[in-house]
Amino acid sequence: MDFALNSGRRAKIILIFKSKLRIHLLTPNFKRSDIHASLRQYRDNLEAIWARFCMHIGTILHAQCVPPSNPICVVSVTAPTLSPGAMMTTRASANNACIRQCRSAFLHPDVSFRLLPIRRPSKNHWLPFDSARRTLARCDGRGLDREDPLRLFRMFVAVLLLLYPATALAQTVWDMPTEYPQSAMPGLGITTFATRLAELSSGKLQIKPSFDAAAGIRSAGMLTAIAAGRVQAGDAFAGALEAEDPIFALPSLPFLVTSIAEARRLSELARPYLAAALQKKGQRLLYLTPWPPTGIWSKIALNTASDLSGLSIRTYDNISSEVFANIGAKAATISFADTMPKLADGSINAVLSSGDGGAGRKLWEYLPYFTAINYSLPLSVASINQAVYDGLDRGLREAVDTAASQTETELWAALSTRLQENYARMRASGVTIDSNPAPAIVMAFHDGAAAAQSAWCARSGPVCPQILDAFNAGRP
């Protein structure tokens, strides 16, 4: 049995049996674009729908059904034991059996088939609608209504929808990548957002997450990828986006915040500016992802300021590169996804990172020392293409906003115990943690940190005093 979608001025959806039975669903005046528009919203789960459809057809016909590689085009079924005579015995018995099987398989009393025996069918030969209607046998035995020529097309779409009544309706799937591991804070954010959004939208909106830059997108390229439509949403480390707008570097300014409470207060002050910067890129801010405090992972213990000058260190943005270069280290801005190969080939011997979650599990394979200098408590930024968001109805937009708000609340709650959890795993894996580095180590960064903050203020213009003055005024 072959299943085909044929396009044209008079589109047809046709089921063809190898035993020379054809099921015709004739839909006059439908163009290819009309049918594809009706099915486009189900594209992401059509493959699963076809597989289920195939399974039920195979059960009814005692046949083998092969789902298509392109689910919109063709489904093939092999039914060598069937014959037209076996299928079309007497109308009464055939209809009664068909009613039971159709209703059992598709769980709806209105779903039906129309069976049409064809003698010597030739290639590209389709019987006219008026001729076909007189010989059709429906599952429920009632006649075909001549005044409703679109009924057959609607019944076919009903089959697709009824196979997945809870999830198929208007289901949309968004790709949402991050360059960090699933167990790091950005990965936790995406998985939490996916869960909350599916719940709040009753399954109509689904997130397809990807981690460890599996989608080939690093933080620095995330906004461009979202704007270009490569993905619908994503999570990026804010500091890596400074080239897009200076505001993104604010959360990772060195030694600006000293606690989770201060980091959260700074994030609230920065939120409208971050949202405005994203809006200029055609995107909408979903939520902010907080990180634990940043420290230095190294191959050797850092005991004196002179030890810092021997570092070839991976930094996460231009400001941190400038700060470490100022103390004599060899610094390079490298995305986290590209850091492991650099450690493996020996081109770097230190990493500026919190080592959160799965990130730490990778770092301690090469770097057995961690110096907790509390360089910053940075943020990542999760955003969505504004046009994608605007294309949703009001209820789904509210679901997105609520899911994003809940996600950020849960992330800040998780951060309160995250540092202790990370440290426990690190120590259990043999990492030596210096929680109270020598004052000389900390003081070595102060001049560079002050210079970096001044340079950022010069680049950001009036935004700098608007945010930092309010932030400093809130300090005890």
C-alpha cells in the first residue's frame, strides 16, 4: 500500500493497495500551498504521527507498514495476503468489521475510510469524483454527501490529529542551544524552561535543547544565530556578547559584586538595559542565568603574585583578558566549548571559570588546583527571536513569559547551594581548593580591575553611571 500526497489544482490524498484497491480522498480546488499550510504546524511531529498511523493500518490489514523517510510524501505497506475479494466481501459484514476496527484504532466515531476497487489501474489514472462517489463504501455505511466535497480532506487531517489528541494540536518545537554542559547552570536553565513551558502551554510549545555547543554555536555567535533563524532561542554567556553591546560585559566586571545578593541586585538593575540591547537585535529577553563565583583553575598552586605571570590562561571575555594581561599572564579569550582541546594540547595551563557542574568535571582532568579569587559572579542571557514570540497567540506568549520567570527564580534558588555542591564534587575528585588565597594574589588584580571598570564606563556612556550609581547607593 503506498500513501501519496499529490499536488495541483485538484489535490488528492490517495491510499493505494498492492491488491489493486485504492482509497481516494478527493479534495477539489486545493492547491499544494493550501495543503502544506494545513499540515505545516504538525511538521515537527509528523514522523511520529506517520509511524502510529502505519502501526494501526498494519494492525487492521494484518500487513507490514514502512514509515516514510519524508513523512509528508509517502508511506508504503506490503500486504501480500490481501485480495480485493477478501477486502470487499459483502457490504454489511465488511462495514461492520471496518467500523469496529476504525473506531478501535483511531478512538473517534467520525473517523472513516472510503474503499474503491479498481480494475486494471494504469499509471497516473484517477477516477473522476462523480464516478468514484457511487462505488465508495464507508466504515459507517452512510452515503457520501455530494454537497460537502471537503469532508474527505477533513477526515484525513482528523486521523492525524486524533492519533495524538493531547500533543499534536498546534505543537511547535524550538531549538535552544548552549555551549555549556547540561549540568552547568545554563544547561539547568534550559531544561527547567523546557519543562515549565511544556506544562504551561499544555504541550503546544516544546523546547529541543542542545548542550556542549552540539549545535555548533558558541556564545559569541548566539545572537546572530537566533536572528538568522538557525535556532529559535538560546543561552549565551553575557560577557562574550560585548561586541554586540557594552552592556553585556557589565555582569562580569571584575570584583564589582561580592555576594549572591549583590549579583542578583545588579542583575535587576541591568535587566531593562539587557532587554533593550536584545531588542535591537530582534530578540526578546527570556531569563538571566546566574553563575557561581569565578576562580582560577591551574596546574600548579598559586601562592605568590609571581605565580600569576606564569599562567597561560583561558579567559571568557575581553575585559578578563585585559585584566590578566595587566598582571603579566598570557591570556586568551576562548569559548568554553573550545577550552578542552587547548588544555589537551598544552597551549593553556589555566582557566578562568567557576567550574560549575559538568564544566568542573572536565576541568579537573587537567587542572588539579582551584583558587577562589571571586573574580565575578557573571550571568548568561537566554533570549528568543522576537518574530517567533510575536507569532504566538496571547495565551502562549503568557506561557513563555511565565515559564521564563519561573526558570530564573529557580536558578537563583539553586545558586544558593551550588557553590558548596561544586566544591564537594571537586574535593572528592582530587581538586585542591584555596578558599582564602594570599592577599598578594588578590591585590595583584586590583589595579587591573579598576582600569577595566573605567574602560567599560567609557565604552558604555551614560549607562555606566545610571547602573553603577544605583548599585553603589544600595550597598550598606
